Amino acid sequence: MSILTIQNEKAIKNTIYITTVLICAVVVILQQKYLPHPDVFPDFIYKLPMINAILNGTCSVLLIFSLLAIKKRNIPLHKRLNLTAFVLSSLFLVCYVTAHYFIPDTKYGDIDHDGIMSAAESAAVSGIKPVYVVILLSHIFLAAIVLPFVLLSFYYGLTDQREKHKKLTRISYPIWLYVTITGVVVYLMISPYYGF
């Protein structure tokens, strides 16, 4: 590897790490209660959680087909599927940040729209809530952790550094797939408690 290539790779890795930190910082800032939120915003904002679930679900399917494509040594299809999953995940991130800026947080098990929850519903909610919390926390933690691995995997794949790509995707692929699947699960579990 030439010195120019090493410097270029170092710059790309630094960019990936800085991007990861910035994205995580934006998500954390959005969770702060003191951040001003507009009182009026477009109705489509309320559709973003469902759109995010669809984007996550689509990414899950694309990632599974991507794995099948590479096992059949169909590299062009593998690249197209992964690039599509990457674009959809990027779109998810934009929608996620937008939704969390406008829509207040929903707590799992909040009283439903008519304000009444039966004893059986309350017991079911309290029994399932720990499962929801574990899935949600693992989803959030692994989404933050996997981002630089996914970006580096793409870099190695696009620059034809196959050994590095293969070695890193053994870690990044299952985590990314888990994050996309649990994103759908989290949506399905929390959506009954949306107040909109």
C-alpha cells in the first residue's frame, strides 16, 4: 500500500468516525426535553414511524437477499442490494431524526386513546414491557455501534478490499440485520400507544 493510499484510508476512517459521533449526538440532542419543538407541523410527520418500519423491513429483506447473492458469488447483485439497503437506511435516519424532532416520545403501555385500560390489558402490558425494553435498548445500542462498521464495510467493498470487507461484514452484517428487524418489532410493539 502506498503512503498516499494509507493517508487516504486514514482520512476516510476519520470521516466515518466523526460522522458516527455527529449522528449519535444529533439523536441524543433530540431526546432532550428543553429542545424547542414547533406547535404546528405537516400531517405527514405522523406517518414517519410507519414509514421507518417499512424502510427497516425492506432493508431486512434486502440484506437477506444480499447474503444469498454473495453465497452464489453474484457480486454485482450483492453490491446493488447492499447499496439499496444503505440508501434506505440513510433515508430511515433522516425520517427518524425528523419524526423525533416533531413527535413527542411515546411510552410503552401509556393509556390508550379513550383513556381506559382494563386490568387484563394492564397486566399484559406490564408483563410484556420488559421484553419491549430489552428489544428497544439492544436496538438503539447496536444501531449506534454498527454504524461505523457498516460504513467501513462499504468502503472496503467499494474499493475492492475483499478480505477486509469479508472479515468486517462477519461482524457488521448480523448486527445490521438485527437492527433492521428489531426496528420493525419495536414499531409493532409501540404503535398501539401512539397518541396520534
